[in-house]
Amino acid sequence: MGQIIRADKIPAAIIGLGRIASLLEEDTRREKPCTHAGAISVNPGCELVAGCDIDEERRTLFRERWDVPVYANAAEMIRTHKPQILAIATHPDSHYHYCRLAADLGAAVIICEKPLADTLSAARKIAALNKQGKPVILTNHERRYSMDYIKAKEILAGGKLGEILSVRAVLFMGKDKRLLDVLWHDGTHLADALMFLTGKPLKHCKRFGAKLTASSGTSWLEGSLGHIPVIFEVGAGRDYLVFEMEFSCTQGRLRIGNGVFEVWESDESPYAEKFRSLKQLTCTFDGPTGYFANMIADAVSCAQKPGQKPVSSAEDGLMVIEYLHSIKAWR
């Protein structure tokens, strides 16, 4: 193909050339970049050098879109181009295989799509790889890199709303998807965001409502973030998507999610004497979140600075799998 790689840029490659790797970049309504290839292409510190997928059509689309060589064999691609940043965007059941391969072939930074793995055992093996020091493994829990969530974390930690007393999380992601599948696909992001925003591990206690193996109804998962009680609502049957969290605090409330950023503060009630009500503040979030661009920037920084821990680590990814696994045991 005659591609010329600049010596001052870190070579990056991708295994798995589907939606999150490249195809979502064609979605006109999404903030850009919104894929691994898109984010790599706009980062001044790295350069996309190749892609790999077992599907011929996806290889063709990727080559035409990004003008880089494509491969059906991951080992061949890695040995040929020696990427120092390698994004793994395959199905979760193959994540450990490709993480192990990338580690053996010398990748400095691995970006692993969520969930970190399909089983607790595989997730622990990936986290163990990371503990060896090289490669650095970054889990793509994108809300840790999103500026609206970073702002929300600062508000909650700043004390303006007081102490967090309870949390409610809601996830509706399809009319007839199995609730357990929704949890493992999109609940990973929600669970990780709860831990990121509070700095506390998420623990499961019990479930009530619909069974997680059902494709209809609503299931409520009772749990905790440290001493903070949590209700996690997962439902089907809706023709709309909801991904949001509400933090009820001693002096206010914060609500954040897809298309949502609200901060409410306790104030003298305009409706009754000697009472206080919640008043919505004007501090909303405007502008791009930078969620994918910031993630790739973190990967580049880790490649440039050996020993640096990523914002979203393999250990963070493992904590989500541990939470999901504990729910599975109670289902």
C-alpha cells in the first residue's frame, strides 16, 4: 500500500473492525470521534497503521475508509507492523486470547473493549497480565474520559451538594433484549460510572422483579457503593433508551446520563413556609465530551511514559466483571 509511517508517531492498530472500531464513525448524530480508528486518526501522537478482522467485508470497508493494510490474522499484523498501541474490539470471549497475544508480541499499551472479558476467570487473567507491568492494559469504560462525567465527579467530591445518601441507576436498552445481556453489554458502562463517580466499589445484595433471563419486565438490583445504598433498575419493553444515574445528597441532587446533566440544590421553598425544596441550578454541561479522544490520549501518554497507570485500568474492568458475576450468582 506504500504507507509511510512517521517516526515521531506511535504506531497503533486495531483487532476487530466492527461498530466501535470504525463503523460508528458514519453515524451523523454522534459526537466525533466515536470509534477507535476515528480517535487514533485525529491524535497527533499516534498513527493508525493496520487493522485485523476475520470478516472479509469488514476488512474491505476498513481499508477503504482509513487507507491502511488489513489482515485476517492478528499475529501476522502485529509482527509486520509492531503496533505499540493495540485496540482489541472483538467479542468478549476472545479478549484474553488477543491480550495474551499482544503481550507476547511486545505491544506497550492494549486498549480492551468492555466488558473486559466474558467470564470472571478470563478477566482475572487479563488483570494479571497488566500487573506484570508491560503491557499496560486500558479498559474502554468511556465515561471515565467524558468531560461531563469528570465535571459531575468534581461536583460530588466538592461537597456543594453534601453527602451522598442514596443512588438510583436506570438502564433501558431495547424492547426485547434479555435483561442479563443488557447488563453485560451496557450495564458495564453504568456500573463502572457509578464506581468512578463515587470512588467506591459496587456490591450486589439481592434482586427483585423480573428474572434476568427474561426479555420483558423490569428487574431491580439492590446493592451498595460503600455505605451508600443503590437501586439499579434494568428493564425491557420500552421503545426508547435510558442510561442515567441520580445521586440524592443531603443538600441537593445530581442526575447524569445520556443527554442528561442536572444539578439541583436545596433552597427555601417557594411553595410553603418553613420548608425547603430543590432548585435546579444553571450549571449544565455544554460542548463536546471528548470521550474517545481523551481515551486515546491516555493510551498515548501511557505509551510515552512507562509505568503510568491509565485512567481506566484493567483492574477497573475486573471490578465491573466481579460485580456482574455476583449478580449472575443471584439471578
